[in-house]
Amino acid sequence: MSELTIEVARRENLGKNANRRTRAAGKIPAVVYGGGRDTVAIEVDRPTILSMLRSGSGENTIFLLKLLGGKQSRHAMIKDMQVDACTDIIQHIDFQRVLMDQKIHVQVSVELIGEPVGVKTDGGILDFVTRDLEVACLPGDIPKSLQLDISELLIGQHAEAGAITIPEGVELIDSEDRVVVSIAQPRIVEEETEEEEDLLEAAPDQPEVIGRDSEDEAGD
């Protein structure tokens, strides 16, 4: 689990026009909710949050939100981001408060380890069915990924969530028999039959030639 500290400021003016002014000033409108407390409208510095999101810390990053000019701070996670479909610019962020001593449910990505025998040797096709699994743990124990070794899989076999070694302090919420990866038969291109080949190789019919004899008979 990674934790990043970011300074936030309260938003006193709300509404669409106020949000536009906030964005024009290089800030992103946001809210903080949950944790048994009231929802609070805040704003975060756009370059700062973009830099943090690009740092590769992962989607389950825990942020320590520190109130600008005050001593208050809260741990929170990003639960939703509104992004402009045309410009890819973040319009709004929803932060959810988390308590570091209480378990939370999160989606964690599955990382595949190794190349299956069925793919490497037999030409099978890997089908990555489930890319994320739900787990429960303390915020400080959120794993960056769940690793699954698939190197021994053969064609026709699959690996289930129960085959993943879950880190200590983490509980798998998804069913253990949920299929994560399967190895399918390679696609077979049907060869042309001998009959089809004969038809393709057969010479085209020759047009009938009307000879002189026919012309003479027509003249008679």
C-alpha cells in the first residue's frame, strides 16, 4: 500500500459557475465523504494530483488529505473521478474517508506470472477472464496486485481464484472457484478438400466454335 500526502482547501462557493472558476484557477473541485462524518466540499491542486496519479502508485492509493492552513488531516481513497470525454481533463473527484484500523473492501488487479505450457508449447490461446478480485483488509495492507502462477497450465485447463496465494491480513471476498485464466484450443483453419481443389484446378469450358461447314449449311 502506498500513501501520498496532498494539501486541500475548503470550497465555500458551490455550483456550476463556482466550479468553472475553480477549474480556471488550476484546481479540481472535489468532495470528501464517509467515515461517519458530513460530506465536505474541497478543492485540490490539479498539477499536484496529476503528478501523483501518474506516479504509478496504483488505483488503491491512500491519500492523507491535509487541510491547508489548519491541522486537520484525513486518510481517504479516490472512489470516483469525472473526466471530460473530449479533453480527458478531470472535472471532479470523490474521496472516501478511510479509517486505518478498520477493514475496507477493494478491487485488486491480478498479475499473471509465467507463460503457460499450453501456450508456449502447444499453441493454445490464453483467456484472461477475471482481471480484478475483491478483497477485504486494513487500508495499510492493500496489496499492489495478486500474483497467479500460470506456467504449468495446459490446453483445456484453467486457474481459479483459490489458486492465488493471498497475503497475510488479506481476505478474498470473491468466490475461490471463480475462473481467472483459461487456456483454449488453438484456432484451426479448415483445409480445402480434394474435391474443392479439383474444382479450382479444372480448366474453364471452351466456347463452341462455329466452323465453315456450319456457315455453308446456313447459306444453303
